[in-house]
Amino acid sequence: MISSIIFTVLLVATAVIFIRRIAEIKGNINLGRDLDLSDNPSERWKTMARVALGQSKMVARPLAGFMHILIYVGFVLINIEILEIIIDGVFGTHRLFYGLIGSDLYYVLIGSFELLAFLVLVACVVFLIRRNIGKLKRFSGTEMTKWPKSDANIILIVECFLMLALLTMNAADSVLFMMKDTWVMQAGLDHYAGIEFPDSFWVSAYLTGFMPDDPMTLFYIERTCWWIHITGILGFLIYVPYSKHFHIFLAFPNTYYSKLQPSGEFNNLESVKKEVEMMMDPNVDPFAAPAPDAGDVAPQRFGAKDVTDLSWKNLMDAYSCTECGRCTSECPANQTGKLLSPRKIMMDTRDRLEELGKHKRANGSESEDGKSLLGDYVSSEELWACTTCNACTQACPVNIDPLSIIVDLRRFLVMEESAAPAELNGMFTNIENNGAPWQFAQADRLNWKDEA
């Protein structure tokens, strides 16, 4: 009874902390501009099923993709056993699902989960070796400071301990089941009664040779590993929303709301589009004052200077970033030594959003802290290094679009600050005066044919 009470308190406390953190993240994302992405739901479901559920873009790099799929499948299916552990912890039962589904099916399920747990353990070890011994280039960079590197290692090491605890727990349990007729009942461990297995579980069977013969020692080993495993899971649940591994949850909505239009298609600024349409309309008097429109709202900033100028989807992208570095490793600007790193753009956006969200929660929703994404986090040199090739968007395993953030920040520089590079300013002047980027009048455009 005491054990159940302690576990229930821990479970409720974890749920409260997790829900509060989710509310913070949701509030931060809602700081972004409204964006209607309710169109074409059938295509969006297909995209989510293919990219998030099917991991289609992960296998572009076969080794990492295969290892990640092992962890992903293991994470999903092992949760069935975790559900049983949680129910047992709350109600003081032991292997409740055994009585619900029968011994044979239960034995096969637990054996399958153990096989997955072992494969997850192997995958985590491979990832640790690749990160810390292999020294892959895409895991480095100016943005990969001590915390991002530690974050990845913490999760991998914790997952290793969780899988080892699960296998050791099952090994000790299976030995107790096999010896319950002679020792367990005498030791007062009667909650093992009525459970029969044909043999030890598939993987933990190899650990039973290291198990002692004393039933109470086995019981304490099993209980210790049970607590290590479940408290590790609860701690993981608290930690993940503060970590890059929050993509576990956000990958699905992020891919659902990902861009369906061709990757090279840019959106028009409505305020600019409306003004151009009026200029092109022969029925509009250019000198007349514009008629008031009931639907008019306060003019928005051209482009984006801070995270509040970006859309909520851009901000969801930032929280969905896995920091895997695939975008940066595919970026031609980064490959040629330019300052741009698409991963850094996403990490900077998330860091700035966290900073601003914390400030607003402490000082009121209308308060400002005097900082901005552009300038304090992202420099203009980074933005102008971008070739808008979309390689970063194509490479991202969860359909994050760093390019849309880069373009909006550049729009602000051009349209609000007039801070474009000199080469572009010359082109802008030519377009304004000549209707083309070249430095000659429209009347001279066809002069080339006279020279042919």
C-alpha cells in the first residue's frame, strides 16, 4: 500500500509538471502570427503517415535511419509494457495483463518487447559511438555548444539504463516464477501465485545465470530494477519538453502542418500585393485617398524582426528541431565556409522564443525585453549567405522549413531597414527604373537582335 501511494504521488507530480511545460510551449508557439493551414486534410494526413509515422526521410542515410527506426519502434511498442507497469504501480498488482490476455500471448509479447529493448540498447550504443568517437562533422558547429552535445548523450545513456533495468527486472522475475513452488510462497511473495511461463523470457533468459538462488534477494533485485525503470520513464517525461527530443511528440503535428506547395514557392505579403493590385488597376485614382475598409487591421511589419513576426508554424518548427544537422550538412553555403547554418537558425529561433516567452509570463503579455531574433541571435551575414536552394528543407526528417524564416528576416532587412547588400540595391534600382534587373531602358531590350 505504501509503495502504491508513493508511486501514485510521483505519477501525479510528473503529469502536473509535464502538462505545465506543454502549456508554456503552447503559449510560446501562439506568440506567432496566425496562419491558416486547414486546407487539404487528406494530403496532410498522408504526409504525416509517410514522414512521421513511416520515417521515410530518415532512411536517406541508411545506417542512422535504421538505428533510429529501431529506437522509434521500440519506444512505441515497449510503452505497452510500461502501461502495465504503471497500472501495477498504482493498484499494487503484479503483471496485471497476464490475467487479461493469457500466458501464451503474454509470454510472446514480453519476449518481443525484450527483443526490441535489446535492439534499442544496441542502437543507443551505436549512436553514442558515432557521436563521441566517430566525431561526425554534422554533430559539430558553433551552435553545438556544451548543452546541445550533452543533451544528446544524456538521452542515449538514460535509454541504455532503462533498457538494462527492464531486462534485469524480467530476468529476476522469471527466475522467481520458476522457483515459486518451493521458495517464493514460503517467503511470503504470494503475488507470484497463479502466473505460469513456459520458460524465461527471450532476452533476459541470458541474464538468469547471474541471478542468486535466494528468493528475497531476487525480489529486491526485481523491485529495484522496477523502480529504476519506471522512475526513469517519469524523469524522461519531465526532461523531454526541455530537450531537443521533444520532437518525439511534435514530429506528428509538425509534418501534418508542413508545406504542401512546391518548395521553391514563396508567399506574397498581402499588404504589398494589395498595393500593387491597386497600382495596376486603371479604375483606381492614384491620387485619391483610400476608402476605409471594415476589414482593415493595423499594418503588420514587413518581414520578420522577432519571433512574434513569424507564423506559429515557424515557431512549431523551432520546437520540432532534432538538431541532427542534416540541414546544415546539405547546405551549400555552409559547405563553402559561409557563416550560415540552418540548424543554428532553428536553434536560435527556439532560444529566442523561450527567452521572450519567459519574459512575457513574468512581466505581462504586452511587455517587451528590448531584444530581437534579428541582431541579437541571427546576423545579417548569415541570412545573405543563403542561396534559397531548399536543400535544408529537403533534408529535414520532420519537414522543418528554415528557409521561410530566413526569407522573412531578409524581407525585414530589405523592406523596413533598406539594408540589402550593395549588389542587390543596384538590381532593385534597375527594376524600379527599367522594369528589369539590367541597367538599360525597356526600349533597348530588343537591341540584341540587331547585333545578331
